[in-house]
Amino acid sequence: MSNSVPKLYDSRDRLIQLVLDSLPSPTSKKAYRSSIERFLTWFQTSGLTGFTRATVMQYRSSLLESGLSCATVNLHLSAVRKLAQEAADNQLLSPQLASGINRIKGVKKEGVRTGNWLTVQQAEQLLNSPDVATLAGKRDRALLGVLVGCGLRRSEIAKLTFAHIQQREARWVIIDLVGKGNRTRSIPMPNWTKAQIDVWGAAASLTEGYVFRPVDKGDSLRGERMTAQSIFEAVKKYAGRCDLQIAPHDLRRSFAKLAHKGKAALEQIQLSLGHASIITTERYLGVRQDLTDAPCDHLGISVETSEPTSK
């Protein structure tokens, strides 16, 4: 059994794959692979010889000196800790050394990161920015409508289907959407978002399957569904047109912020967002999702529709 990183290189690809196999999402796998490869590259040029607590502490210091955010440093350290654990489990590192590495603490965040969010006026400007004379514009207006009106993650929007959108208690709801951590939730949808989806669906002749599809430069459908990356690029395009420094997650944050300002109950916002603590929140507070007074009813956004709702 060795504490030497160079000797681990013989099993490098297998160890990385073991780490990735333990992760739930493609996004996490990509981030951890990049972090592990960064560490191994750093080690090769560091002049150090052992995969030890002292080595990883020195790596931690180098990450901080590089000016990375606390969250990014902690992600890199988490990947290295996971690598150490897999190495120990496969008898390539002693359990004692792995335990020492796993006890290395992340970087404490000072203060609270508030992030970016939109005002009502900015949200309305963004929602009205796509050119709805085109098929792509109709799709993108509906896409922005789901981001702002429902607070979904872009990975959730990529797998949203028409079957998810159903009526419950006289309102439109995204039913049984599986999100982060494989948690299932239902999200109320404002009528103006549903109207935008109907316009897009009618123009693209879509009634089933994935809601959001690629549209080529000739304004024709191409492919079965958009990727999370293509959704990111679409948001950045319209944010640039409106001179807004935002990303898709800022629209999710805007949903929460505007709903809270509109006096939506905090626990109902948590239910819509599907945060990791939602089950604990429900049990502790005895909260049940209220579809008659949903967070999306409190956003304060007014969007005119040029075409009638088709369903």
C-alpha cells in the first residue's frame, strides 16, 4: 500500500471512474473530473512525493492564493477527498492517510452571497425580448417564462415534457418533476407561462415529448430536446440584449425574490424550488403545498399574449 501519488497514476483512470460512478448527475461528474485532473496536474509540478494530509493542505493554500471563490475551492477539495477515499478502498492508499485527508476542512464563507435577481420591470423586459415572429423566438419566450415563472433549474427544463404539465385544483401545474438529488416535486405555473408554452407548441406542432427542442438557423426544428448548455446560451443571449448581467440560475433566484416580495409564504417558495431541506421543512412545519395561493401568483409580472391559449 502506497502514499505516493505517482504510483497511483497506474490506476488513475480507474480511480477517477470510481469517483464519477458514485456521483448522481452529469454536471457533478464533469466538475469532479476537472477538479481531480487539476489536482494531479498541480502535484506533478509541485515537487512533492506523497499523497498525504500535508500535500493536500498545501494544495488548499495554492487554490486560495489563485483567487478562486470559496465555493470553487471547496469543490476542488471535495473531489480530492473523494479520490483519497476511493484510493484507500482500493488499497492504493492507507486508511490512515485517507482519513487525514478527509478531515481537511473546506474554506469558510464570510457573509452571505446574495447573487443577482431581476426587478419586475427587468423580468418583463427580458420576457418580451424574444422575436415572437420566429419559431425560435416563440420557444425562447416560453423558455424564459418557465425560468422566471416557475423557478426551475435549467437541467430540469431540459427534461420537461408536455406530460408534466397538467391541471390540478383549477390551475396549471408541473407534476412530479424529478430534480436535484432525485427529489420529486410539483410546481404551480402562472397562466402567462402556460400561454407562452401553448403558443410555442402550436407553432412547432408539438403536443407530446420534450417541451423545448432545438431550432436551427433556418427556423426549423432539429433534435429531440435542448441541452442544459443550450438553455444557458439562450438566456445569456437575451440577457445581453437587455444589458443584464444574469445567468439561468439568477432567474430561479429572481422567481424566489419576486415571490417573497409579493408576500408568498416562505415555505411555499421552498416547495416550489425543491430545495434539499424541503422534506425536513414539511415535517417540521407541517406544511402542505397550497395550489390556491402559489408563489408564482405573487411575482407581480404582467405579460400580454398575442395568441390565445390553445388548451
